[in-house]
Amino acid sequence: MRKIPYKTDQDNPQVQAYKEAVEKGKKNQHILLRGNEWVVTHAGSEKTDQFFSTQKDAADYAQSVAAAGTAVFIHNSVGRIQNRIDY
């Protein structure tokens, strides 16, 4: 498997699941901390969809717009994947 550009522990089961989702062509969303705001962005895109003051608000938004075949990856404040939700 190839390395992914986010800060991760490559042996983490959530990271392995992310790699598999990418290889299967799923349209993934990521929730990341940028400065003092949480953002929702699509994997491989430089564009940010939305900005939020809390991680929970960002996760709620990402889940509300997730389509079938989408995985939502929630990163912690240092950029590591802490949770994955599949749709």
C-alpha cells in the first residue's frame, strides 16, 4: 500500500481502512484542525468545504452531506485519524 499524505500511524487500523477506501475509489471526507477552526475537506482536494468552531459541528456537517459509498475520517488535533464512519 502507498503512504498517505496525512500525519498518521501507518499501522493503525483506521489508517489501513482509509488506504483500502482510497484504493476502492470511495469519495472520502476529512475533518481536520486548521488553525483554530475545524474544516471539512474531500480527500485529495485543496478546497475546504466548510469551517466550524468545534470538531463535533464539523462531524455533524460531514455526516449530513455524506453519500452512499463515502467514508468520513475524523482527525484529532495533531492530524491523526481517530475515527471513521462509513456510509
